[in-house]
Amino acid sequence: MQFRGNIYATKGVKTMKNVYDITPQQAPPQKKKRVAAYARVSSGKDAMLHSLKAQIDYYQEYINCNPEWTFTGIYADEAKNGTKDSREQFQLPWRIAEPGKSI
């Protein structure tokens, strides 16, 4: 076998070298997840309201620090009884997420 530029000659047959493109493919951009938080305190006392504010601040910062998430809001209830049916803000994200609805 003799090498002549880009062509090999083998027993009278000329063949071209195979060239493969190994350029890395860029992954398509991922759609950001829409993220919200729910905060709650069980009493309307000043100490509890401070706790509610602390929860809201924490979750807002936590969500905003993740580059793969889009912050969509905070849902918060205060001084409500423990049943989920009576917590309006707890139910709101599920009603909004129903088909055909958007925040």
C-alpha cells in the first residue's frame, strides 16, 4: 500500500480516506421550570408574622438563586385552622394550574 496525499493505492484500487465530523453537538436549551412557594403560620401573633416574613424571604431567595427556575410567586396563609380546604392560598396554585389557566 502506498500513500499518495489523501488517496491510498492498494493493488491497483484507489480509495479515499473516510472523514468523520466530530464537532460536539450543542444540547437544545432547556425550558426553565416555573416555581412557586407556599408559606404558612398558625397564629396572627407578631412573632408568627415575623416567621411568615422570614419564610417568604427565604423561599424567594432560594428560588431566584437557581438559574434553571423562574420565580412565579409566593402563596401565604396566616392564622388559619389546619385543614387544607380552608387555606385559600394553599389551594390557589392548583386552581391556576388547571388546563387552560396561566399565572
